[in-house]
Amino acid sequence: MAQLIVRKIGDDLKERLRARAARKSRSLEAEVRAILTEAVEAETQREVGASFGRRMAELFRDTGFTKEEAAAFDREIEHKRRATSFGE
């Protein structure tokens, strides 16, 4: 397993992280791992949702699917992703 050292975080931030970890019955280290994992997974989900709209636009490009329709589709996918997210 890799290790990561984060330097120069404020005392207040560290204390808030420690309090958050305690509320969830986790160690500070486990809480930071969970936060990092959730952040990266959320970003990946957003990218997948947006890329789906672009793939659909490419697929239907020759049928008259406009850039505006692709953007609207991306927005709708993102809206539905947020509405059905169980982790938030």
C-alpha cells in the first residue's frame, strides 16, 4: 500500500477532521482515506455521466443530434445522477 503525507494543514482543519472521524467511529487516518476515496469516486461518476452524453451525441451525430441537445442531455444525466446518489 502506498503512503501519503500531508504537510502544513491548519490546526483547526486537523481538529475538525478528528471530530468528524470520532462522529463516525473512525480513526483520523481512516476518515481521511474515506474522504479522499469519496472525492475521487464522485469525480469519476461525474466524468462517466458527462461522457455518456458525449458518446450518445457522437452516436447520433449523423441523425441531427445538435451540440445544444448533447449539452442538455449531459445536464439531464448529471441531474439524475445527483438525484439518485445514495451517498450524498
